[in-house]
Amino acid sequence: MVRVTTTNRREVLRAGAGLVTGGALAAGCGSGRAAPATTPADASTPLSPPHASVPGRPAATARTAPAPRAYPGQPAQITHGPRTRRQVALTFHGQGDPALAHSLLSTAEKRGARLTVLAVGTWLDEHPDVARRILDGGHDLGNHTQRHVSVNAMSQASARKEITDCADRLRRLTGSIGTWFRPSRAPTASPLVAGLARAAGYPHVLSYDVDSLDYTRPGAAAVTRKVLADVTNGSVVSLHFGYPDTVAALPDVLHELDRRGLRAVTTTELLS
């Protein structure tokens, strides 16, 4: 039986120090609760280009602002990668307390894992430094709509604005609209939303075949069991920033994936 270790509990306590749990945490896409209110930073203030002031370093690297690309042979809505590869993609809905996000990113990097983060635009407005942190750690960064609302239920104009507003934030912060789009409040995009995402520059919608249900706050051990019960070659796993349970579960998830010979990679690497 997979259990949460004392070390992991200490990690999550450190990560969540000063955090008041409850309504302040990010809502999951399947929870039906409104996303937490944020106070956006000035979206008109440009940030310095990545690494521009570092002597001797190229203006762009493999980790900075990759653009979306098409994957021939893959469907318009991707739920998993090749089942022949001993790889999986751990994908995170990007919202919530940034201390927990930093803890998850650091934990993954220490274990040689790379993540895919689908960021909410208002979260990027409030914490613009997180976008660079994700990319500089070698992780994928994508679009999870501007306000994390039920995008499939919106009018065409409103849904388009949700997608393009978040894309604009990503472009302003990183020079790219991000590598992936995932709809908010739904595992898959409606035909309308999928078409709007393509028009915005995303050839594919990124869905998933494993739902951790971490946003229901079931406890770290339950998150770990759910992921490990369902994951297999090529899986795309849905997880969330903003939940201490997820921070506590990640070390055990990565340990067991490694024991099974499954490597956690970015979605880009999974499909390349």
C-alpha cells in the first residue's frame, strides 16, 4: 500500500506555511466551484525578455517560450500519448498559492521529472514570475483560459476571449502563446471551443486519460492510489496546483512510477 511519508508531510507543511486553507485554494475543473478571485497585476507592463541581460547566454534556449506545434497522427483532442513508450505526462492546472506550485516544481526537478502546466490567465497576472519559473525548470507551459470558467458553456465571443486573453498573457510574459490549450471546467473541449483554440494557434486540445481527483481534497494517500491505479504507458494525468494533498502525494507518485519503469516527461516529449 502506498503511504505518505513523514518527510512528505514536512514538505507540504513547509510549502503551505502561512497558507490559509479552504476557499483560498484553486478549484478543480470538475468541481463546479468558482475559481478564487485575484487582483491582477498591470497587464500593460512589459517584462524583460528571457535571459536578455545575462552575458554570454543566447537570447533563447530550448526552455524558453516554445510555440505550439501539430503532431501528425494525433487527434484534435489528445487524451494520451503512445502506449508503446514507458513515459507519462503529469499535467497540472495552474492556479492557487504559488508556494505550493514552487514546491511541486522543485520536487519534480529533484527527481528528474518534468511537468506540463496549463496556466490560468488571472493567476499569471497575479504571479507573473511563475511563468518564467516553469519554463526555466524545463517544463511545458500552456493555456487554461483566462478566468477558469465553464468555457464550453459560453458564447462564441466570450469563449474566444477566454482563450485569447490567456494566450496574450503568455505571449507577453514568455514570447509565446504556450505549447498547449486545455479547456477549463471540462475534460474535453466542445467542437466550438476546439475550433476557437485552433484559430488562436493551438493545433490540439490537451485532455487526459487519468484524473487524480486531487481537487476533491481526498488526502495525499488517496491521490497517490488513484493515479497509480489508472496510469499506464503514455498516460496523461490531470493534477492541480494549489492543493497540499498533491504536494504530499507527488514524491510517492514519482517513486512508484520510477519503480515501474515509467518516466515523467513533458507532454511535448511524450508526443515527439
